Amino acid sequence: MSSNGLLHRFTYLERVVHWVVGGTFVALLVTGLALSYPSLFWLTSLVGGGPAARVLHPWVGAVFGLSMVCMLALWIREMFLDHDDWRWLGAIKDYVTRNHDKVPRAGKYNAGQKVFFWVQGGLAVVFVATGLALWMPEWFEPGLLATARLLHFAATVGGGLFLIVHVYLGVVAYPGTARGMIDGKVTRRWASMHHPRWYEDQS
Amino acid sequence: MPDNLSIRRMSATPSAFIPLDALRSNAPEYAKLVDISKCIGCKGCEVACKEWNELKVEPTKNFGSFQSHKDLSANTWLLMRFNEVEVNGDIQWLIKKDACLHCEDPGCLFACPAPGAIVQYTNGIVDFNQENCIGCQYCVTGCPFDIPRFDKATKTVSKCNMCIDRIDAGLEPACVKTCPTNAISWGSKQDMLALADKQVETLKRRGYSSASVYNPAGVGGTHMMYVVPHGDRLDDYSLPTDPTASPGPMTGLSFLKRAAVFLFNFSIIGTALHLLRYGQQHVEEHE
């Protein structure tokens, strides 16, 4: 609770962890896509060239992996889907087309955010496991490495698509949302609209 | 003299993925032919390779084999492997000159994400340009013959370059030059194929009924070929039976890469269209 109609949504620690995950993920996406598409190889110049991208990518990946562990530890208890969440997912079409009256009221996180959390958590495991093999290929069989490359890239596709939707919803579609991840606060009106069950708990 | 350094394919550029038939020209193609039946195991070729290419000498120990080193390295581009195998009740050395085969369809080049780090000259020789190498080692994974080796110190990958500097000067590779029994020959690919067929005939007359030429079609043929006395025992020579590499048919990864381009663009356009249809949802307007 706070004055001026603002509610605390995310703690300082949550915000730091979120942005370490987000920042490393974007850096990994840029360097990774540069090494996946010859036409994007020029992106390596953003980090100092091809060899630098090759060296940095796995280390940034290690930071990403650790920050994902922190994120899981911070949020896992809040992310299990309850009965209303499953109803929310059933009404996802109404959420997309803004038929708000038909969308079940969300708690602190709506079911889409929870699914995003679990998918990114699962993908992080794939990223780290296959990335480790690609980092130190001399320890692994060539056949395994080819599979690792495939899975690593498949995870990139999944993670990249979720990132696009995540940024769109958080920054573009719903003004007032991103602030929760900057100074940690949201307006009461925002909370009552997007997360009414959480809002009621706060009152 | 023909230009021996004109490039046919370059890694991580469109030329890397064009099928070979579309790239072939009238330029002469060279090949090295290793007649295993003529090898006396002197390892002079290993020394010549080290000398010409100024590769660091790597101390070795006797590990119970006639072989000089256990494996190739970034400083050992050529290793004579002496596989001790029982053939018709006798122990024989099934020797393999382990070095880059210079594939027509090079798996290393297809796998490489760094533009220009791997090139294939029109003469068929596949060469690594370390100044463009980023050290990812995808070429190691892509090679069906397990040839490229990573140098931990320089963080680049190396392999036999067929003494391209000698070829460009009109000379044969150092290993060919030094071989005392002419077990290694050098010439145009056609001449070497003809020589190989002739030698296989000779071996068959001498009773090596399964003698064969090793020029695997799965990689489009190679620019180092072998005459294999026991052609039915490729495994025992450490020669892969059916190595493959291809720029053409879609592998799982290349399919996924194309699909990803579509999916990423689709979702970005999708969010834009969603925005234009439904707009931003301002909190104030809601209440």
C-alpha cells in the first residue's frame, strides 16, 4: 500500500532479477541470431566481432541461467495455476479481443503470465543444458552436438516468440504495466482493471 | 598457370548453400590419391607436413602402437593411423592417412557461421581462414570425418590445407613430394580416379578381391581419395562407411531456421495488427 493511489507490485529484488534475465536474454538473442543467420552476422559487431560473440554468448548464458534460478525461487510459489486460471486460459480468445466481461478475474498474475513463466523456465533448462554442450563441444559426441544445436535453436524460437508477446503486452498494449518493473509501482486503477483479485487483497 | 585461389564456396554466404552442380566450372580440380597398399609406414609424410606448414612438434609417448600420436591436433594435420586388425588369421596394419579429405560437399563449410572462415577453391581444396574463425567449433561437429581440431590457445580451428601455398606455386603437397614409395599421388581429379581404378584392378589380380576406391558419394566425392586393399572392412581402417554432408536437402535445423523467420515476422506483424485493431488500453478510459 502506498499513497497517491499507487500499489507496490514488484520488490527491488524482483525488478533486478527480472531485468538481469531480460537483459541477458536479449543479449543472447542478438549474439545467437548473429551466429545462426549469416545475414545477421553483422550483429556480432555490436559486441566486438565474431570471436567476441562466441566467447561472450556462453558467459552471458551462464548469468542468464543463474538469474533464471533466482527468478524461479522468487516467483514459483505464486505461479501455480488455480481453477480460475484454467478458466482464464479457456477464455483466452476473449482476452485477446478485449471482451473483458467474459475473462475470469485475474489474481496477481493472470494465467498467461503464469504460462509464460513456466515455458521460459522450461526453455531455460533446454538452453543451459544444450548450451553447455555447445560451449565445450570437445566433451560431447558430434551426433549429440547436432541435436543440441537443433534444440538450442528450437528453444530460441519459442523464447523469442514469447518475448515479442511479452514486450507487446507489457509496454505497448497496456500502458501502466511496464512501470511495475521500473519503480515497482502500479496505479490502483491499473490493478483493479488487470488484476482485480490481487487488487482486492491489497485493499 | 590456372588461378588456384579463386573461390567456389565461402562459409556463411549464399555460395555455401548452392548445390555443387550449379557451381562447377571448367577450372581444373586436383586430387590426392593415397594407395594404402603401397604405404610402408615410414611416416615421412607426417614429418614433411610438419616441416612445410611449420607446425609445432608435439612430444609423444609409446602407447603400445606404431602410431606416432594418438590423435590429430591443431598442430598435427596429418596422422598415419596403424589399426592392428586380424585379417585371414594374420595381424595386419590397416593404415589410414588421417587428414582432411577435402570433400566436394564440405560439412565443415556448411556448418560454419562465420563468413569466409572456410572456403572451397574452384580446384576443390577446402581451406580454413583462421583470421575469420570465431572458434565456435561447429565445423568439428559438421565434419563427417572428425578432422578439424580446435586450438585452445588461439581459439581457432585448423586442419590440412592441402599445402595450398605449394599448389598455388605449381608444386605438389609436401606429403606427396616426400613419399618414398609413391603411395601418395597428386594430379587432376580425373587422372587420380583413373589411376585409382588401375590400382584396384592390380590389387584384385593380386588376390585382394574386395579392393576399392574410397571417394564417398555422400559428400559429393573427395579430393583426397584412397585405394583401400580390404574395401569390405572400411570400419577397420577408421573410414566412415557412409559419410554425408549436403547443402541441398533441408536438415531439421535449416528448416527450423526458415520457419523461425516466418514465425518471428508473423508475430511482430501480428502484434502490430492487434494494436491497430484494438489500440492501447488506457486505464483511465476503462472506468
